[in-house]
Amino acid sequence: MFFARNDLLYTNPDRLCYGVAVTDIDGDGLFEFVVAGFGCANIALKWTGRGYLDCADAVFADPHGQAIGLAAGDIDADGIEELYILNSDTFAGSKQQIDRLFALHGGARVDLFAQPEAAAIANPSAGRSVAVIDRMGSGRYAFVVANYGARMRLYELDAQWRLGEHSRAAGLTYASGGRGLAVGQLFGSDVDVVSINERGPNLVLANAGDGTFYDVAASCGIQDRFLHGRGVSLFDANDDGRLDIAYGNWEGEQRLWIRDDGPFAFVESSSSAYATPGRVRTVIAADFDNDGNPEIFFNCLGEPNRLFGRRDGVWVALDIGEAREPDGLGTGAAIADLDGDGRLELLIAHGESAPQPLSLYHVAPNTHHWLRVRPLTPAGAPARGALVVIQMGLRRVAQSIDGGSGYLCQMEPVAHFGLGTVRDIDQVSIQWPSGATTIITRPHVDQVLIVPHPAVDDDQIL
């Protein structure tokens, strides 16, 4: 499936890296891969047309930080995403280094957690993952942090535009061995949270419709209280227009939960090969080869990576190609189409046990068709958490605009659909966290649809 293109990385030394996210780090309207450096500088890889150049400024690089997780989202509704960088200098408990929350103001980068008024609310605990969520459907986002052995945190701006910690008001007071986070519209237009944990039950936090959350993991049947969760991804595994859940367990069985009838019902649907225990970290679900069938990529630490694909309705192991990395120390990975060829690039970070360089992978060119959909908030920022569904005859395929997934990571804020030989799409529907919907009829394939939020919270047809 994959072949290496590390030659496109202008500089690529051995480093200790963890999470990877995709956002517009410099405000020029183009996305970059952002990589968390642990005891070394954070980097931001910009596509120049010939390769990837590190465009990180001195403030963002923060070379003395110990960054592991990151996520981007527009918390102040100015159309530009802020970037949360989770520092963890200890395995569990209290930490010394505070997290970073970088914002662009007047062309200058500011760390909101470094402001005097934020000292009392900075996350004091060793965290693992961070995601961004529009919990009220207002177009203003909050960052939710999964801590290890301490309660979750939720950071957002209040009505006076002051940064506050609001986990108690949102009902996010759960303390667990927090690991992977994913957000998406699992049960309606409100955005929900999936928290995959270690040494304790997983959490499926349903949005009550007012921005507060309650745990329905027991009703879903996915608590897995005796396993050690890592990465998690939300995607449509069976073309029914609803999001399903794939997650990995460290040295435990891998899971694939498919939505069933009933408000919170799921059915575990992994094959024996898929479920094989392994040292899984990041989990990514995407259609890498654009054949119209999704693949699931398991990024592993100290053993070969794995790739599974849905072929004739069955999940089977695929030839992963050069991305197998039998000696790779995988810690994070993300996908994006930064070079604009309609196929996803896969960037893998390594570290933890020893420094290793980044790995960049492409899929061979093919004649398969594709469609990419990029919904925007009222302010023009990526509408993370929006649900995009395409209709092709009897097939309805859903994708979530990623607010955080994988493990320590966040994918590009674009719904990428591989179409195979399909040229005709009946319609594309977008459901924003606000509840507003847009329907686009019979769009052309092989293009990027950038879709603004409706002027009012109502349906529109384009």
C-alpha cells in the first residue's frame, strides 16, 4: 500500500517525538503537519511545492518543553485555530511543566497559559490526549484533556472572553487512566466524546444537548475495564451513514464497534486477525487508496505496523508496504492531503524508547476518484465535529471533521472520501454542531468542496 517519501522532508534528524496534528499554524490559509517534540523543538512541516519545510517560529518551537499531545481549534471565534500542546514530564500525578495554548494575535504568537491570570487554572496533571469540541454548537470550541490518574479538564473562553477551566460545569469530572480521545456526532447533532482508558473502564460521554455530558459506555458495551486502551478513531465502517468506533489496546485485543439498532447500541465486529494483541499506539481510519473502502492503520511501538481493509464487507489484513516499519518506535501519526493530489499522506512520529526520524508515506497514483469536503464555522475556521455524509445510490458514507483522534493526535479537518470508479454522487449533507444542515446536490468528483456555515441555523440546499 505505502511507499516512503522521506526525501521530501528537508531536515529529518533522529528525535523523540509524540503526537501529530494538522492545522494552519501560521495563518496563511494552508495546513501544516505539527509534531510534538519531547525535550526538543516542536516542528511545523509546510508543503512548499517540492517538499516539507519546518516553519515553526521560536515561540511555538518551545525546545525545552516535553510535549506529547496536541490539538487545534478556534476557541475565540476569530476564524483562526488556537493550538493546545500537552506537556507531560512524568508518567502520572502532578507535573512541573505547564501546557501551552498558542494563539495568533496581531501576527504575534501568544501562550495563553503563560498569562498571569491563567496560573490558577493551568492543568497540574500528567495528561495523555487533548481534543477540541464545540460542546454548545456555538462555533466556539473548548479543549478537553484526558489526564492519567486525575480528572479531565475543559478549557474555554467565558462570556467575557476570559480563559477558564469548566470541566465541572460540563460534567467532565471523570478521573481515570486517560489515554485516547475522539469527538464526533455519535448520537445526534450534538458532539460527543469517546475516552479510551487504561486500567479502568472506557467512557462514552454523550452530550445532553446543553453542553453537559453523561457516560453511556455501559449501555454501549465498550467499557473494556481490564484492557489498556490507546488510540481511537471514529468512522463509518459499514456505509450506513453513522459513525462507528475503532480503538487499539496495548498488548490486548483490538476493537471494532459497529452501531446497531437502539439509542446507544454497538456490536463488536473485529475478525480474529484484526483483534490480534499488539503494542498499538495510534489508530487511523481512512481510505488511503481511494478505492471506496476504508482502511484501518495500527501504528505500533517496537513491532510492525498493521493495515486492515474492508474488502467485500470483510475486514482483512492488507500489504502495508514500506510503512510496516518492523523496527519503528511509533508514538503518533496523522493524515492529510497537503500536496493537493487527492490522496492522503501519512506522517508517523517515533520516540519514547529511543530517538528516530519521522516517516512520510504516499500511496501510488491511481485512477480512483475522490471528493474532499471542508466545512467552516460561522467565523470561517474548520468546523471540527461536523458530520459529512455522501449519498451514492443505496450507499450512505459518513465522515467526521476530526477534533482529535488516533492517540495524542488530530487529523486534518477535512472529510476525505475515496470513490473508486464512482463518478456520480447524489448529494452531500453536512450537519454542523449547531444543528444546521447543508445539502449539496450532485457535486462534481475530484475536487475540494469548501462549505461555509449557513447564515442562519437552518437547512440550506446548494
